[in-house]
Amino acid sequence: MAVPAYGTDLVDIDLAAATTAWAESTDAAWDDCGSPVADADYPWIQGATGMAISQTCTKATIASLMVNAGAPLTIPTDGAVLIWQAMASPMAMDSLANGGMRVMAGSSLANFYWWASGGYNASPYPMGLWQNAALNPSVTAGRTTVGSPSGAWQYFGSAVRLLVAIGKGDPHAVDAVRYGRCEARFSAGSLADGYCTFAGYAATDNAQATRWGLIYPIRGGYLWKGLMTIGYNSTAADFRDSDVNVSVDNTVNVTAGFNAIEIRVAGTKVYWTRVNFQALGTVSPGTLTMVDAADVQLNTCKFGGMGAFSFLSTAVLTSTTFVGCGVITAAGCHMTYCSFLVPSVAADASAVVWNVATDPNGYLDYSTFTKGANAHHAITFGASAPTTIGLSNITTSGFHADNGQNDSTIYVARTDATITINLTSCSGNFSYKKAGSNTVIVNSSITVTFDEFEAGTEIRVYKDSDGSEAQGVESAPAVTWAASLQASTAYTVVAIKEGKLPIRLEGKSWTGSQTVSLNQQVDRNFTYG
């Protein structure tokens, strides 16, 4: 590998270094403020020229700045146009709900659509200045029509709805306008040359000459939007980072798939420790997909309010928490000591989907599931799941105690065989709903450890209901012996050893794993032959 490489697919529409392609809207309600000015005095944000396009705002009307791309552009399906826009007098503009700040796209200066992108009451305002707004013109939600746009996306811009006139200066401004899938590309990296990191990408993104607006530093972490591609164009990435907070930008004027992480190339390594993602919005809260079987290790990470996750068998998640997230497809990966809390999945869906032939025993151990607002399941075992399933030390809360409910704990999709689910040291409800008429058997197992006996003791555990032997050992090799038994089931325990009094414990049942002392005593009447 080589030094980390950070790139993007963004294409420049205009870098706001000259007024050549800029104009006000010619619509009667949008053209009453100042003409575009190439302003070297404005606090510009991007480029080597020290220039932004600004305008006066001397009337309580709509101030607009639009750029002509030169020809209609094709915006990628989940892509966007990125527009740097600013309002230096934020309290003079209207609220977000009333379209205080707007972005536009259309076929001419008089025929376009607009979407609300900010206001005096929406971050970064009222205290901030520049914001990087993302717009996919195909999004109809929140869209308002001006004139008769044809759907040919050639003109793009920024506008401000003014509540009062501003007598001095050029408070409304724009800087670089770009478009594409809005892809942040990570590749290469090594121990010798340095690993890919969030800070490394942000340093490239936030350089004066670039300012892409994809991953850039904010107080306490980084603000991210678009497609984060880890491993690009057949070049693996070695991405290792820790103790990082990433906020998923509240991009309201884009498609649901706009914010996404894709892990590509089999040789890619993603080692994250205490990396926390938090979605700031719900339109595109962010997804994570392992496209290729990379080496992914997430330790003590946290994902809040995000969408769906899809992991492959090469992923190892330890002590990682998902709060308010979408469906997590496990595909045979290790997810131990993980928490799946109040997921946002739909009714009758599941927090985790396990649809591979691998027994999840040892893969989901010590995990915690709590129910979200909808009536959903904790785990779906798909049609490819094994017929014998083991779950160990799993805790559930909030799920329905009865079988056949939309919020029963487990959903069994397989219909062609009897499914046996063996629970060991689990707590909470483990009800189930099934897709077919086949039999589902849930055995709730606990571990009962016996101690205070002499090595070589024969121990037998019999089920009281039918007298069958549940567990037994001819000659216990140590002074403790563990039996896997069903919870809340009556057993008789017998322990025999030469020179010791026989022990018989009848009608014993346990609801959870525990240790039972046999208190073996010497038989004073016994005589060795």
C-alpha cells in the first residue's frame, strides 16, 4: 500500500470567481435586489482567488443568484448539486418553514423550482455564515414551482427571503457550485505511510482550494454527507481510526439513498474503535453496506438514528451499539456484546436479519435487544438459516410474550423443516412468529454448576416429567461440574461416590444460570474392602 488517497467525483459547475455565468432570476418577484458582484471583500469560503459572488439586499423581497451551467446536467440518481450559500444578516431573513434561505434548479432564469434550505432559526444560523446545501432536483417533496420549468437542469442558485431591507453591504453570497454522486473516496494507506482517517480526509476536503463540503471539521467532530466509499477502483483502503464523532448532515432536499457508506475491495481494512455516528435528520439518515468481503472490525462504536446496515461474514463487531437504526443484515458476521436498541424498523420487520446457514451460537452472544415504537421482532431467521439454532446470553426487552404476534421476539421465515431454537442463559421473552405451518421448538437452556463434591463423583440429572436423564457424568474430573438444563423445569439430581453419603435433590428447578452446592458429606459407616 501507499500513502492514503482522498478523492471525490464532484464536478465544478462554477467556482464563483467571476460573474460571467451569474444573474438574478428574471421572475418579477425574484429580481428586485442587486446584480451579482464578484466580491473580493466578502468573507469567501473556497478557491484561490479570494472571491465570492454577492449581491445587495436593499428591499424586503427575494434576493436571488443563479448560475448557468452552460448546458443541461444529468444529476446521478442519489447524487446532488452542492451549493455554498451565505447570509451575513441572518435575522433579516425569514424562518426555515417560510423558505428564509432557498436553493433553486431549473431550465432558465424565470423557470425553476425552489426548496427551503435554511432560515434564521436553522443551523448554522443565526450565529454562523456559510452552509453547504445539497439538492437533488428530482425530489418533489417541499418543491415550489416558479414559471414553467422543463425539467432540464441547467440553472442553479441560492435565494433569501428578506423580512426587512438592508441598506449597506452585500449580505447574500454564493461560492463554489458542484455536482455529482457527492462521493468521498478513501483508498490506500499503510502502517509505514499512515492509515486513512477522518481527519486526513477532512484536511483535504477543508483545504482552501477544495472545500468540497463532504467531510469537514465541526466542533467536536466532523460533518459528513454524500457517499463515503472506502476502497476505490480496485485499490483497497486501510482505514483505522478511534475516538471520533461523525454527524450525518440533515440533508432534506435529496433522495433517501444520498448518505451512504460503502466498503469495497476485499483487501480493505476498516478498524474503528469508539467511532460514533449520529444522524441529524431523517430524510437520508445514512446507511452502511459491505459490498465486498473486507476486513471490518468495529469495537465499542455507536450508530444513532441511521438507516439500514448490511454486513458480510468477514465483519467482527464487539460492544457496538445501534440506537434507533434500521434493519441490520448480519450475513454470518460476529456481533458479540452488541446492543440493538429501539430500532426504527417497520412493524413485523426485525432489528437483525440472520439468513445464512451458519448457527448464530457464538456470533450473537451477550447481545441486547429492546423494542422500538413499532411492533417488530428482535431477530429474523431467514429461509437459509439452519434448522437448529443456538442463542447464548442474549437479553430482550419489550417484546410480546405470546407467539404469532408482529412483535414476538423471533420471526422464523423457514417453512420446510422443524426449527429448534436452543436458548442458553438468555433473559426476557423469546416468543416467535413463523411464516409457515411447520413446527418451531424453543428450548430455554440455563447453565447449572454444581460444586462442593469430591472429584470422581458420579452425578446424574433426571427430568421429573418423564424420568429421562437430562445430563450426567460418570466421574466428575474436578470439584465443579456444569449441566445445560431447561429453565423452569423440574429435575432430580443424584450424586454418588464411594465413601460419601449419597445425595438426592428432588423437584429442583431454576429460572436462570447459577451454582448449586451439593455439600457432599463423609459416610462414616462405609468400610473399604
